Amino acid sequence: MTSYEVIYNTALSKITDPQLAILPDEDLEGMLYGWMKSAIAKHRKCTSDLSDRDDELKQFNIALTDLEIEILGILMAREWVSGQLL
């Protein structure tokens, strides 16, 4: 199983925005979750079933590969960038 926190940390390692650091944890997690959902929708060639997840436990019910985690992190960072450009 892969926790959302692993995905979130991968995305955050690619984003250098000091404003995110001062957000309340609940707000930041809400933003990260939204970016992750968008990233999942855009990761069409994933061999794992990304819909197999538990939002209450905040985890995927499968073990994602390092490549899948990295791709989701990049796609989440891209969601952040597009928000900055708008």
C-alpha cells in the first residue's frame, strides 16, 4: 500500500513556494489532495488501478512503483504551476 503522504512529499519536493509552508496543515492537505486527483485523471498510461484507494485511510490499496509515484508527483507539481500561471 502507498500512503498519500508519499505522493504528497514527492510533489512538494518539486515545488519551491514558501507560501505553502505557512498554510495550515488542513488547507495544504486539501490542496495536495485536489492536485493528486487531477494528476490521477491525467496519468492515463498507468498500469496500476489508481482508483483502488481509501480516502479515509489516505492511502492507495496497492503498492505503487517508484515510477508511478514520481509521475504523480510531477503531474501534481504541474497542477500547482498551472494555478500560478492563471
